[in-house]
Amino acid sequence: MDPHSPDLLPLVAAHTDRLLATARSLEDPTRPSLCEGWTQGHVLSHVARNADGLGRMTRGIVDGPRETMYDSREKRNADIDDGARRSVADLADDVETSAAALAAELPRLGAEHADQPLERTPGDIRGTAADITMMRLREITWHHVDLDAGFGFADLEPELQRLFLEEEVVRLRGEADAPDVTLRTTEGDEWSVGVGSTEVRGTRAALLGWLARGLTEGVAADQLPTLPAGR
């Protein structure tokens, strides 16, 4: 599975539907999520504003003029906080409407746009237009897990688990304080970071949960290494 492939679009659509089903089943959006300091309402508000931001960047790349994803980090955070206070129905409707608007934009990205840089906030340039669809897929699946409402990394397609793991390994290798670790999955995958002196074992889902969110259930090691701060 190629993280830059158009084949990711059906996965974005399918996982958007799964996230919406969970969102509409929530009883109290003020319940805490797995994101420190955020309620379930914050998570859903963020997912909606993420769709707006990605759509804004996509339109800027395809049609011009270029746009940042958010006006500023402060404005981004304020919009999420303001939106988090709404009812379950309003939050879910916002996620659905914003996702539909983004779904209309993503197919417009072509190979000729792939190398265009992405500006998250003014001056914060990370990634290229080729990453946008994968960014959205990561957003809706990981934050679905963050709702802590019955969906976990084990519910992802096996190849998507592997793709996310590969991304996390690359990210970890780029950290100055990354531990020396070998990751082995029960599905037969293996990756090393540094000299790989410590072996960490588990399913793809369990290891992804550890690397992405610091979750340790199902992860085995003689002594579990400390991951870099902020992961």
C-alpha cells in the first residue's frame, strides 16, 4: 500500500463513515478522550476543522492562491475549544459536512501537484501535497481511537496497520533521543531503530498503539524503552 496512492481515497471514505457511526452513538461529548486535556467533543471538533484546513490547502494548491492550513496555532486551538461545547448531533453533523466538502476536493490533487509544499501555519512548512490524503486517513483513524468509544488500532485493516507502523518507525529514526529498539510483530514484521538492542514484541495493532499513543497493552519487552517526549 502506497501512502501517496489514490487507492487511499476509498479508505478515507470508509473510515469517515465508521467514525461518524461512533460519533453519533456517543452519550456525553464532555467525557475525556485519550488526548490529554481534550474531551470527546474536542476530538470531533478537531477532526472537522482538520477537514476544513486540508480542503483549504488543497484548493490553494490546485486553484491558487496558496493557503495555509490554519491562520495560526492560536486560532486553530480556539476554534477547537469553541466547537467542543456542542451537542453530539451538532458535532457529528459538523464532522460529516466538513468531511464531504474535503472528499470533493481530494480527487483534484494530481501528480503535477505532488511536490507542492504544505504550510500548516504561516512559516510552518512540513510535507508536500502528496501527503494530504494520508494525513486525512491518519487523522480520522487515530482520532477514532482517541474517542475511547470501542474502536481501536486492532480494528484497522492489516495493511493499514503496517503502513502506519512503517511511518512511525521512520519518524522514530529521525528523533535524536530515539531508543535502540527492534520491533517484532506477531504477523512477521520486523523493524530496527538504531542498533536495535532492545526487542519489543506485539501485534501490529499493539505496537502501533505504543508508538503512536504510548499504549502498552499487548506490548512485551524485557524492559520497555522510553519513547521520545511528545509522541
